[in-house]
Amino acid sequence: MTSELAMVVAVLAPLAGAVLIAASHRHPNRRETATLATAVALFILVLPLLEPVMAGERPGTTLWEIIPGISISLEAEPLGMVFALVASFLWIVTSVYSIGYMRGHHEENQTRFYVCFAIAISSAIGVAFAANMFTLFIFYEVLTLSTYPLVTHHGTDEARRGGRTYLGLLLFTSIGFQLLAIVWTWSITGTLDFTVGGIFEDKVSPTLIGILLLLYMFGIGKAALMPFHRWLPAAMVAPTPVSALLHAVAVVKAGVFTVLKVTVYVFGIDLLADVHAKDLLLYVAAFTIIAASLIAIREDNLKRRLAYSTVSQLSYVVLGGMLVNEISVIGGGMHIAMHAFGKITLFFCAGAILVAAHKTNVSDLDGIGRVMPITMFAFLIGALSVIGLPPLGGSWSKFLLALGAARSDQYVFVGVLMLSTLLNVAYLLPPVVRAFFLPPPNAPGQHISFNEAPLACLASICVTAAGSVLLFFFADPLYVLLEPIVITTR
Amino acid sequence: MRHHVILRVIAKLGIPFIVLFALYVQFHGDFGPGGGFQAGVIFGAAFILYALIFGLDNALKVAPMNLVITFIAVGLLVFAGVGVARQVSRLRRARRQFRRRTASRHPARRARSRDHGRRGHDRDLLHLRGPGPVAVEFLIGHYNYWIFIFLMMLGFYVVVARGNLVKKIIGLNIFQASVFLLYISIGKVLGGTAPIIIDGGGPVTYSNPLPHVLILTAIVVGVATTALGLSLVIRINEAYGTIEEDEINDMDQEP
Amino acid sequence: MIAAHYAALQVVAPLIAAPLCVLLRRGIPAWLVTVAISWIALAIAIQLLIQVLATGTISYELGGWAAPWGIEYRVDSVNAFVLLIVSGISAVTAPYAHKTVVKEIPEDRHYLFYAAYLLCLTGLLGIAITGDAFNVFVFLEISSLSSYVLISLGSERKALTAAYQYLVMGTIGATFFLIGVGLIYAMTGTLNMADIATRLDAVENTRTVLAAFAFITVGLGLKLALFPLHLWLPNAYAYAPSAVTVLLAATATKVAIYTMLRFVFTLFGSDFALDVTFLAEFLMALALVGVFAASITAIFQNNVKRMLAYSSVAQVGYMLLGVSFFSVTGLTGGIVHLFNHAMMKGALFMALGAVFYRLGSVHIDRMRGLGKQMPLTMFAFVLGGLSLIGLPLTVGFISKWYLILAALERGWWPIAGLILLSSLLAVAYIWRVVEAAYFRDPATHHPRATEAPPALLVPTWILVLANFYFGIDTSVTVGIADNAAKVLLGSGG
Amino acid sequence: MAFLVIIALAIMRLRNLFGVVMLSGIYSLLMASVFVILDAVDVAFTEAAVGAGISTILMLGTLALTTSREKVPMHTPLLPLVVTFVTGAMLVYGTWDMPAFGDAAAPPNQHVAPYYLERSLAETGVPNVVTAVLASYRGYDTLGELTVIFTAGIGVLLLLGRRREKAATKPEAGDGGS
């Protein structure tokens, strides 16, 4: 199979899987086999692409030209590869996890759940492999829409409200700002193809570039820059696997991924160096990092706390992009992968606690580590990775980001990163501390009636936790992979 | 009404004459004013008169419902058929009558552009009266138009302001009639006569026939609208028990 | 031989079929005739379009009388496209009509219904194809009268008042139009459109022509539901029988817009419209206000048909917005939206018709939980809704793309932003329905509905798929629209 | 002409609908005579038959089935007044540049019309030019006109088909055309 074909099939495979899943809605076993099989098939499709991309090839294909100059095209390049690999690998893990979770939780509408899940992954892969801004936008929107039913899954008033916020904000930003920016870009340059070094050249004034940059950055609502971050906590009404995969990996990472893509391939980091709007964005990102962390400290609901943590972490990537030097951009790209593994571990743990112990609040976690040691240990690993301590993956990306900030003589942001690390500690470690070191509430006559989470959940948690560790030792290939996106600009 | 002896007698005597007159109008249409449509209307009026006076059941005996429906449809078909037949026959005679042209703007005019200004005016020499001094001549020249405007405004006002559904339709009629007046005024030539050519056309000044044609069509359209509007009013009256707009609105709000 | 007569056949075929329907006296044969004629009309429209694109403008002299004296049918790429839209929608709606008509209209009137349907089609096609200003009026009345009738057949009594309201406003509109034509005639002495266009140049700056322009614009504005003149539309669409709503919503306003384009660009010329009048600014303001006002009103409607009717008013705003740019891109956007909106509104109203067929109501509360009871119908509705919102890969996106591009070309980026913001309002009202259908439990006291019959689903899905097909392969629609825009502007002189 | 205005005003004021209908009949007759003065004999004929005849009868029929008193409108007619005056003003403005009434040299009497007057007899063999134009040159308008009547006929049938009384009267109006 050629690389081109593999890409197309990779986008279509989950869709075919979705059809299969829908077709077997009366047979839960068959349905879940279909889910798993598709997930594995997808990863097998994506993995071989790595080799040619590492070798410097850029396999690409145009599927359809909609308007002259605007086409649906796919292309594999390093940044996309990272995203695609992470997403497709974590889908396998999440599939295993969600089977355990959904059954353990006796959820309704499971078929709809798996179908939408598959469509969401398909569009995430589409985002990863998009060869131009238009294609990316299409998959970006499909991703929004296909995850909406997942967020609103429970159909309660709260879920509907959360869904409305989710959809409203994401569509508002993407249609209101991003699309405008895209059309505008097209009307200026006549192309939307992702090109190393950007597509604007010297066609427009810095002011206009600034306006466009702001439109893009705020238009990518999935990157959750304040003040458009509200959808992320709102989306936490979703079942945990959704929060885990979609709101730690697919959706939010599609957002920051797009941020990096736009920075590198639409504007080009050289062009952005002189644009003042990026400084504004830097401060917005820094503010988001700090503010979201502060909110996270005060959140008692574990999932919401993690959500605000995600908001904060996402801005790392934006920060990396807006610092516009090679190292910070690579650091941002690596952070996509590192944070994905770390955060998904945390969400899995939160879900496992919910399934096994029916607890959602941090303050209820006292002593739970004695009953669920594996879960809570994995939580610790995930937390440390997100905080950025060696020997865990998160430390590399944070290091590179700080280094990038220093390179640009923007020491303020080095400070921001340090401060945020401290805040991370402040909100991520207390659950662990409570779980292991505080005695369980000893209400008389109350027995601890729960155990570790279902096996499927536990296994997935271990895989992702181990992944966080492994990424620390194998960060170099990632660096090498990402290097070309900035090197060739010089 | 059907109990009045006088009415019945007069009607019985009158209806044959009306029908006869209708036939006259029908077949004399080529030469004098009138024609098929007017004749039909007169004929129809005679029939309605019959229905009003002798009761509907009797009328239906004369013309059963199905027959009426069939007549309507056949009538239209005959006319359309004549049109099509004519089209085909003309085409056979002069095939080049049908021309497909590229998008040049005025092929037709160029092709047929002949000087046919008997009165010696160049066609493109347009006489424009500027706003100029409001002379008596100007007043007289536009008097008709202003009457038309006033009537139009009256009719329009009745339509918009009145809540009674029947009155609205009457307003529409006045409104439309005023427009007819506008058209006919446009076509009038001072000193002209009705455009019926006598003796193969002599040096007589005729008024412009085209607006007359248009208005004939428009009148018919108007009466069709009226008929439809009135039947809607009847149905509304059945459904709501009133034909006052405000009351209907209130009733729609409540349920 | 036949090919030469396509232009005439386009109108005459349904015209002759209408009395035939009456003579048939039976619902089902009349329906079959209607379907056959609709398809024939579509085939003819496609043929005409191909001819026009290949050889340029077609002129056809009816009765063999040459143009300024007789009546001429004149087909260029603009109205060929409109013909295609009208006959295409009719070709899909006619098969759809049968089931709904059986459900909604007493049986002894079916054949009359189809006759009226065909007449409406005749009128719409006639308006689009004719090259004679007065003839437009005649066909306008044919289509209007038949649509009054069709609307009044709705199953609620409000349908009657809606039809009456439409009758009064429609007649005022037509009469305004007639006044305008009369004034033009007074200044030019001709009724042939092409002829008027040349002769009008000489008298362009007179007040009479200006008044004529104003009257024609307002008259047509009434017909096409330009924002403050749209009052008849929501009720008319909401209470008409399902099939009628589909036909009217997808075609009637389009034809009126076409007529406006024809008059503004071909007859008066874009220079006149731009320099002498304030049409561009006027239209743009009205269109934008209309888009927002109507969309916001739509959000608060509980009758979903009415909601979509208000959305139609908003969508008309988009089309006029495209026109008001007076540029090739803007016009392309406006014209292609004629087509695209026909696709999406057709699909949406058809899906609603299927809901009405099963539930007997399209109230939003009754539609709770329908996502499970009528999955295919509701999914069609969702997809149509996405197209209405303008998400990529749907036709709605293509229209928006061109409109925004046109705004940016002029450097009016706030307007581009407004266009985008307004489409978010569409999200709001469409999503009310989606939430009700998918994420609310059905009220228990209502019987469960089952999926709509295939006779309704198939046409619905044809239109839904068309939404996507023409959203991906735009070469046909945008190509023709672009051509049409150039024809309009090029001949504007 | 002045009579026309007076009657129109009376129609507006009068609340007895029977009276209004009668007045509108008279109005149509007057209109017809104006048409005769303006040389439009055919139009006059039609207006008399249609306006004074059929329309009046139709309206009487309607009134017989509904009610004959108009009620006082509840809302103030300010907006309609404004709308009407704006329209009227626009028209007055428009007439300013119109050719004077009865001017033989005005464009409408110059361009197409003379052709009909000169050639219709030769080409169609019908001395009444109006009829000639109606049936030949603009025959398709007339076809359309018939279609309109047909539509109205169908409409009335559809609306009132079950009700015996109207069903017999209305289609007659349609039948008259064919």
C-alpha cells in the first residue's frame, strides 16, 4: 500500500468502522469487537507512514477540488504525524478503557456513543493529515459536531446545557473568526496550502497580518485560549472516556495542533517575528496558564480540576507557537504528545474512581489509595508528567519551551512557566496525597464496598502511564521528527 | 328573491336577450368592440342571474357541475391547442421565423428596423418635459395622471387600513382600476379615435391599441383575483364566523 | 424540430397538463401526469441550459411574431439556471406530494390540487423564461393565484387567513409591479425587455424612470419577501400543505429574486442602479437587518415550519446581500445561493413534511425523542440543518464562502464578520430542534411514531445528498452562477 | 372624473357593505365611460361587463353568505396613511417627467404601437386592432390570461367545491372566458 493510499484509508477506516458499529447495534459484543478492530487497524495504517516522513518525504494527495484553488487534500508531515500517531494509539487504549467503563457504568445509547467516537477519530486523523487550511477546517468542524452527541450523551438538563456551551463556543469561534480568517487568507494569497515558511511572503502589511493572526488564534476555539475556554469545563459532563480521549487528546490537541500549523505553515515563524499581535497573544496565553491553574486549585470536582489544568496546559503550546523560535515550536509540538499521555492517564484514573467508588470530588478521595493502589499510582505518574518532572515525558517539552523563551529573551515567560509548574504541583498532588496518606473516612457501619476498577480500565491506565515514562527516554526521535518543520525555514 | 313574480317574469324575458346579445358580441368581435371574452362574461352573467332568481338547483339542471368543470378545462385546452397549431403551421411556412441568436443585444430590432413613423417623428427623438415652469399646459397634460394617483392612493389606503376583508378586496379593485386608468391614459392620443380600422385605414389618428390590450388582460386577472379572494372570505367566514381582521387575529391568539 | 421548441414547451407543457388533470377527475392519474410533466420540464430545462451554455442566448418568438411586437422568450444562462432550479425542485416534489396530499387534502379535490400545482409551476417557469415585461405580470399572477389556492388547502383554518393575507399583499405587489411596467412603457414605448434595455438609456435620468424603478423594486420586494415586506411569508409557509411548502419555499421567492435581478441588471443596468438610486446601500442594509431580525425571530418559534419560514426570510437576505455587492463574486454568491437554498430548504421542509405526515404536527414539543422514532427523517433534517448553517462540504458553505469573499474584495470585512455571525443564529434555531429530537425523552402521552414511508424518504434524501454533492462538486453550480453573474453585469452597460 | 373621486371617497367612508358594493358597481360604470372618452372602447366594454357586472354579482353573493356591516376598525390608521402618502408622492414625483397626456409624439405612441396600426389588418385580417393584437401578436398574454381564469376557477372549486351555492356561480366567471 502506498503512503498516499494509506492516508486516505486511515481517514476512511474509522468511518467504515462507524458503519459497522451502527450495523451491529443489537449485538454489544460484535459492536465492541468492531470498535477495537477499527482502532487497531487505524494504528497499523498510520504507523508505516512514520518511516517515509522521517526520511523527509511528504506523501500527499488531492482528493477533490471544490472551488478552483480550494481542495480537499491530505499530506503527511512531521507535526501531523505526531498528532496522528498519538491519537490513533490512544484510541486503542481508550477503546479498551471505554468498553470497561461503559459496561461498568451501564450507560444508555452505547451504539451512538461508539459511532460518534469513531467519526471523531476519523476527523482527528483528517485534521492531522490535512494538507491545507480548508481541509483542516472541514475536519475541525466535523470533529466538533461528532463530539457534540458525546458531550450531551446523558441527555439531562445539565448535559444539554454543557453541550450547548460546547457547541456554541466552538462553532462561534470557528465560524465567526477562523472561517473569516481563512477566506481572507485565500482572497489575499489565492492558496491555503500549508507551505513551509508560510504563504503570505510580503503580500500584506504587518497590521493585517496581526489582525489575521488574532482571528486565527481566537478562532481556534479548541485551543481554549481565554476568554474562549468555557467549553472545556462544560464538556466535562460527558462520560469519562470522552473526556479522556477527546478532551485530553483529540479535540483539544486538534486545537493546539492547528495553532502550530497556522504558525508554522500559514504565517511562517520568520514573518511573525515582527508582528506585534503575537506579543499580545503571548500575554493572553500566559494569563490563561496562570488563571486556569488558579481556578483548578479551587475546583473540588476532579474532572473539572483536570479540565482547567488542560486549559492551562494548552496555552503552553500556544505560548510555544507564539514565541516563534525553533526550539519553542518544537517544544510546543512535543508537548502535544507528552501532555496527551499524561492527561489521559489522569482522566482514566478519574473515570476509574467514578466507576469503582462512585466518587467525583477531590475531597472524597481520602484514603482511596489503599483500595485502588494501581489507579492512584498511575495518577501520580500522570500528575508528575504534567507537572514536568523527570523522568517523565512532560519534563522535555517544558524544558524546551523554557529554553525557547530564554532564547527569545522573553524571560517573563520563563517565569510564567516556573510559576505554573508550582501551581501544577498545588492542584495535581493533593488528590494523591489524600489518597495515600489520609485515613479513609471512618463513618461507623460503613464498609468499603468497592475494589479496583474493571480490568479493562486498569490495563489502559497502566499502558498510558507507562507511555509517559517511555516518552522521557524516547524523546529524541520525536525531536528529530519535528525538527524539519522549522529547520528548513532558515 | 325567487318569490318575486315580477323579477321572475322580467328575468325570463330578459335572459334570452342577454344571451342573444352575448352571441352578437362574440361574432361581431372582429369588427366592433368586444369579442370572445366579453361575450362570455355577458353569457355568464345571464346564467348567474338565472341562478340567483330561479335557485341554484334549477341552474344546475341546466349546467351540471361536471359539465362546467369539463368546459373550463376544454376551453383552456382549445385555446392552447390553437396556439400550438398556429405555431407549428407558421413554422412550416416560414421556418426562419424561428431564430436563435447569439447574445447580441438587439437582433430583433435591427432585423426589423424600418422607418414606420407615419407621423414623421424619429423614434429615438424623445420628447421630454422637464419639471420646468408649471404652466397650465403642464397641469392639463398631467391632470389624468393625478386623478389616477389619487384614486390609487384611496384604494391602497382602503386595502391597508380597513379591517373588513370584503372591503379590502373592494379597495384592491379600486387600486387596480386606477392602474388601468394610468395605462389607458398613456395610450390616448388627442384627437384620436378608437383603434378600429375602417376602410382599410385612412389618414385617421388612432389611439394606441397596445395599452388597451394589456388592460384587457389585467382586468381579467383582476376579476380572477377578486373571485378567489371572495371565496377565501367565504371560507374564512365559515371557519371563524367573522370577516373582520382584528377579530380573526384575536381568535388566532387565543387557542 | 422539437429541440427548437424547447423554450415554448417549457411553459406550455405544464400549462396543457393542468386542464388535463382536471379532465382526468382522479387523484392518482393526475398525480402521474404531474410527475411526468415535472420530469419533462426538468429534462427540457437541462437541454435549454446546455444549449445556452453552448451557443449563447436563445430567443424564441411566440406565434412567430418578431420581438418588440410579439412576445419573446429569451433564455440566457441566468434564467436557464432558474428554470433548472424550479423544474428540478418540482421534479423531486411531485413524487413526494402524493402521500402528503392523500393525508392532508380531501380525496375529491386531489385532481384539482395537482392542476393548481401544475399551474403554479407554469407560472414560475413562465416568469423565468419570458422576455416581455407585461408577460411577467401575467405569469406572476398565474403563479400567485395558484399558490394562494394551494396555501389555502392547509389543514388548519389559519391556512385560510394566511392565504388571504398573501393574496392581498401579493396583489398589491403585482399591482405595484404593473405600475412600474406602465411607467416604463410610458417612457420607452415598448414592453420587450431587451428593447427596453436599449431605449431606457436615453431617458435614464428622468423621474418617471426612477419612480418606475422604485415601484418595481417594492412590488418584487413584496413577492420575494424582502425584509420589512415579508409579513405574508411565515404564515403562508407554516400553514400550507407540506408539498406546497416545499415547492414554494424552494422556488417562489427565487423566481421573484431572479425577476428583480433581471430588471435591475438587464433592464435598468447596474450603473443606473448604482449611480442614480441607492439600491446597493439600501439592499445591503435591508438584507443585513433582515438576516438578523428574521433569524432571531426564528429562534423563538415553536412551530418548526414557521421557524424555517423565518429562516427563509433570512436566507433571502443573504441572496440580496450578494446582489448588493454589485460585483461578479457577490452576484455569483447570490445566484448560487438561489440554487443552494432551494436544495437545503427543500430537504428541510420535506423532512418536516414527513414528520407532519406521522405526527400531524410540527410543534417542537411533539418532536421530542423523534431521533429514535424516525431516525432517517430526523437525520435528514440534521444534515439539511448543517447545510443551512453553512458548514463545509455542504452547499450552504459554498454560498457563504462567495458572499464573504465578495465582502472582503470590497474591503468590508465587518460585513463578512456579520455574515458569519448570522450563520451562528442558524445554529441556535436548528439546534433547538436537534436537542428536542435527540436529547429529550418523548412526552409519554403521545403515541410513538414510526419511520416515514419510503415515498417521502427517498425524495428527501435525494435533496439531502444533493446538498452534499453540490457542496463538494461545485463546478456545475458555481460555473453557471459565475457565467450568469458575468452576463448580468456585462449587459448592465 | 370628479364623480370617480367622490364615489371612491364614499366607498371608503361607507360602512354598509351592500351600499359599498353598489357604489363600486357605479364606480366601474363610470370608469368604463372614462375609458370610452379615452378611446378605449374594448376596455370600456370589458370594464362594464366585468367591473359593474360580474364583480358586483360576486360580491353580492359573498355578502349574502357572510355579513353586510363593516365594523369600526380598532387600530389607528396612521401607518397606512403614511405608507399611502409616500407611495402617492413617489408617483407624483414620477409623473413629473412623463410625456403630457394625449401627446401623439410620446414614446409609447411611437415605438411599437404604429406598427400594429399599420400592419395588423394586413397581417391578421382583423379590423379591430385591439382584437388583432390581443389574439395574435400578444396571443400568449391572452393564453396566460385564460390560465389565470382557469386557476381562479380551480381555486374557487377547491375552496367552495362542497358548498353548492357558490360552486355554480363562480366557475361561470371562468367559463365565460373560454
